[in-house]
Amino acid sequence: MKRREGRGTRISRISRTISELENLAGLYAVLFIAVTLIGAFTLPSLLYQEDQLYPKTIDTNSSLNPYERGGTPFNTTEVRAQYPENSPYLGYVTAYLTPVTRFIADHTPYLGTTIVAHPGGIIDEILYNTRGLDTVAETSILFVAFAIAAHLFRRED
Amino acid sequence: MFELPVTTIEGPEIFVIEFGDIVNYFTVYTAALFTFALLFTILVIISRPERQVDIAFGGDAFYTKDVTPAQMKFQRFMALACGLATLGAMMSGDVFNFTLFTSMVGITNIGIVAAYKYKHVLNAAFQYGIVAMIATVPLFGSAAIILATTGTLSMWELFGSTIAVPLIAKIFLVLGVMGEGMAPFYVAKAEITRAPGAPYVLMIHVSSLLLFLRVVEIVISM
């Protein structure tokens, strides 16, 4: 870190501190801490809205815990959506599991997350049907991150 | 079917694109921003990198830096991705979707500068990367607070007068966009743009400017 003589008026010293590149992350962190403190003090005034668009219920006895959404396969399951008219096939495949996955779900109570994460598991209709664009954007971010990492790894210096 | 509750801020809406619960829209304001981002993305596609000339003061000497399109391949790819993310953020009609596109703009900005080999540029990119990583906390934190306190994420509902979005969520959103887009921190950008390859590097400025204009519209409307 470059250190210069602390001459000049107060405002020129402040401006010099801000213009130092090494102080950038610290500057942002100070701003963030200040806002977080305001947030911590106003936290009691925030009320949780009971009428959630994407409700979450936890059924600890289910083998699909914590991703149990209920319903029967290829039948209409009740899935809430902000604009149901935009998702006409909502609720049809929520409960579908492939035979292998059904076997896992019937015999082990602790693999709920694995079942969701592997192909043929629970199809989360909230993610893939009503909020499909989010899924596309998330995977694009991952792709960009991998592309940068690959470029940095492979470049010749 | 979809109508914006308030048209005084961004003008009348032109048309909507429906993706399930995410209903993207174009108003006069966001369509202007979208067109600007689109123009700049096309510019990135068709233009060749600029060549810099260093002039030695006190003499007649000057150096031309040799920049070939092959060296700029990765920057160009990242600038294109940045342009697409900006386009997405301009038309997004959902708070979480907007934050996702914003963080994508942040990470592509890091990608644009990470490919340079000059030390001062990489140093600035490192500092900027730290800030962009910290900024994801307030960015997605604001989306979480909005979902918890209002029960919805769609801007069509949030812009209405019946739903009150807490002030802290708005401040978090602006803070997150500040960190991702680096709008007020021009220190790092000044270091970054001293690198060659003008049209690609300038995408950083364009995307953060447009993001800031968009987040102002969202925060005022909510």
C-alpha cells in the first residue's frame, strides 16, 4: 500500500483515501456494515407475511423431507402460482418419481435432498414451471463462472 | 391483462412477455434502456479492438501497442454475455430475476477484466471482484426480505399501492446493485479502462449505468 504524506485539508485527505484502490473493498464494507446496522435496528418492525406465494411445509416423517410437495403422479396437485393462466400444466408432474427413485424413497428416509438433486427425482414445478427463467439465469451464471475459471487456468503467461 | 399500477414514473407499457410467474415488460423507459443495451451489444459484435498509442512526453517517440482480435476473444465473449445479462435485467418484471441478472452482470464484468495481463488492471479487477462478491449478500438479501414481508416477488404486485415494501429492502437492493455494477466506485474502473480493447471494456460502464437507471425505477415504483 502506497503511503503519502498526510498534508492538505481534511477534504483532500478524504478524497485521497477514497481514490486509493486498496481501500475500495474496505469502503464498501463500511457502507454495508452501516446499512446492516440500520437493518438490524428496523428488523422488529418487519412482519412475516403469512400469505406466501411459495409456501413451505416441512413434514419430517416423509422420506422426501424437506422437499415433499404432496399429490399423486400425473394428476393435478395443488401448486400455487402468481399467474396460473400462464402455467396451464402446473401441478401435473410434481409427485412423479422414476422407479429407481421410488425404490430409494420407499426404503431410506434420509435421501430427500439426493432425490431432488438427481435426474428422475422430484420435479419442482415452482422452479421449472412457474419460475423457469430463474433456472435459466442461474445456470447461465454458473456457466460464465466456469468459463472464467477455465480461461484463467488455461491461459499462457 | 397486465396493467402497470403507476404509469407516471416509467410511462405507459408497450408490451409484456410471459414466462410463467415471471412477466417481463417493456415500458417507454425500459424500452429505451433496452434499445441502448442492444445497440451496444451489436457494437461489441461487429467492432474490432482499438489500438492504443503511448506517447513519450518530452520527445517525438511513441509506442503502438499490438492488439489482435485473437487476444481479445475472451473479452469479446464476456462482453457479449454482459450485454445479454444487461438486456435481461432491463426487461425483467420480477425482483429475484432482476437480482440474478444483476449478479450475472457483476461476474461477467470480472470476466472482462480478468483476461488482461497487466498488473494494475488485474489488481483493480481483484478489488472489484471482492466488492462484487460482498455485494451478493445485500442483493439477494433484499429479494429474501421482499419475499418474506410481502409474500410475492412479482413487480406487478409490488408496484401496487396495497403492498408496502420495507425501506431496508430497497436500501439493500440499491447497495447490492452499487456493488455489482460499481456505479459510484469509479476508482477501480479508471484503472480497468486504462487497458487496451475499448469496446469490450466499455461494456462494464454501459452495463452498470443501465443497471443503476433500472434499479432507480424499481425502487421508486415499489
